[in-house]
Amino acid sequence: MIKIDHLTHIYHKESTNQEVKALDDVSLTIQDGEHIAVLGHNGCGKSTLAKHLNALLLPTEGTVEVDAVDTANEADLWTIRQSVGMVFQNPDNQLIATTVEEDVAFGPENIGMEPLLIRQRVDEALELVGMTAFKDKEPHLLSGGQKQRVAIAGIIAMRPEIMILDEPTAGLDPEGVDKVLDILNNLNKEGISIVISSHDIEMVNQFADKIFVLYNGTIIAEGDRHQIFSDKELLKKLEEE
């Protein structure tokens, strides 16, 4: 479970010597096994919020707890990041090895997993995302959708309890979107909590059981799909920009 309590995050812009409040008094709870979406315009604070969920960023004010462990506790940072896996918006930021299978193995190797277990985890992860046939390929030669699936496989191999995905279908064609959503739905059925952040209203409507709407750094609505997408004024607000 992740509990966010009155989270505020302020960036300091050195170029202008100004402070920018990216998140303003955000509180929410993500329960085990949930299918969550954070919906909002580009620039509303979604990526900043996502980075707080596995302590890539720390609160300016408030707290973020993962399984009752405060992310500000540096001694528990490794444990938190093993529990919460992050897939970035641009998969190129995560693909660093010379072949697909080496890339998927990178995380397990980093935490000292036994070689035989690494082999098993890599094979299982590639099978889950439908990329076994590409295991010897160079990641930079893959399509955008294939890269995204490899990035997801790299997190799956770590066996996190929660997966955070920032704009997981950005730039993908409809077939690529469907494949990624199928993977995420199957992972959720296996008990992994899935949290996505996205500006894509249609995709969120297909995916999420519970939705938080973020607007200018503040949660302005939360509810299930019916509650969110039956609110015409809220949808109008989301479609304005």
C-alpha cells in the first residue's frame, strides 16, 4: 500500500531564481491490487507525483509511505525501490544494455539475484510481454511499442508489488496501446498493483478501476470510471487544454 499525506513539491528554477509548486497538498491512498490512473493535462504534475511513489523525488512538505515506510528514510530506499517499480514515459531512458535479454536482466543482477533465478525471471518476463523472439535484438532497433514492452519486462523481472507507469501508451499506435494494456491487465490479475499517469482520457477509461484527476498540481476529483466520466463539467475541464 502507498499512502500520500498532504504532499507538496516545490521545484527551484535556478535560471529565474523562482519557486514552482508542482504538487499542492495532494493526499491519496493506493491499496494492494488496485488498478489506478492519475489523469490530467501535460504539465499538471503527474510525472512529479509518479516519481514520489518510489522515492525518486522526496516531498517538500507532507509524507509518502510505502508499506508504512517513509520514503524520506534513506536507510529504506533500496527496499522501497524493490517494492515499487517505475516505467518512464520514454523507454529509451531505461534501455541501456546491448541486447533485449541483457536489458531485462540488468535489474535482477543489480540486486544480487542468483544467475539461475535471473535466467528464469528474464524468460518469464519476456514471455509475459510477448518479446521472447526479440531477446537477442538490440533495443535501439525496436519500435516504440516494443521498447515499452521491454521496459515493462525489466520491471516485471524484479517482481515488484506495485508498478508505476508514466504515460505508458504515449506515441503508440492503437495496436501498441492494446498490447500494453493487455499486459498491464494480466499483471494486475496476478496481484500486482498498477498505477498509470496519463492525459489520455479514452485510454484511462479503458484501463482504470479508480481514477484521480490532477489539475495544476491538485487532486480535484477521484472516483471510479462511472463517477469520473459521467461528470460533464469535469470532462469539459479536462478537454479545455
